[in-house]
Amino acid sequence: MTPLRWHPDTKEEITEAAAWYAAKREGLGAAFVDAVQAAAHAISVNPLRFSPLGHAPPDAQPRRALVSGFPYLVIYEVRTDHVLIVAVAHERRRPGYWARRRV
């Protein structure tokens, strides 16, 4: 498994989305967190499994994994010795906002 590192802003994204879902239905916030963790685990197991975003060179392409059951994506980059989770982003809100986080 490839080690994961999370951009500091991802914690807030997950917390805010989970709180929104929890307010809609009991247990839904926890289900969202579980789905994000499942996507992150799948990324860790096989980082190249998921689709690249855009047309950058393969070594610089951000990738996306769907969060099962929710309209969210886990945006990440494969680095030499780890995977950087750049964002946990809604599929339709603020497209590309996370691009400024890429280093």
C-alpha cells in the first residue's frame, strides 16, 4: 500500500460535508466519512487505478476517485514515495478550486 498524505484543508472539507449530511438524516454524515475513507483506501492500494484529470504529463496529473454514494471526488496526486490527497470536492461546486493546492 502506498502511504497517503492529506492536504490540511481536506479535514475541513470532510467535516463540513459530514455535518451537512448528518443534519439531513441521522447516520448519513458517518456514512459519508466511511465512503471517503473507503475511497482513500482504494487509492492507497492502487493509486493508478483511477482516472486522471486533464491532459498534463502523466507524472503531474491529478487523479480522481469517486466517493461511493455521494456526489464527491477525492482528488489526489501520485508522488514518488506517497500519494497526496489534494481535496475532497463536490462534483459540481467550485470546479478546480483545489488546483491552487497543488505543489
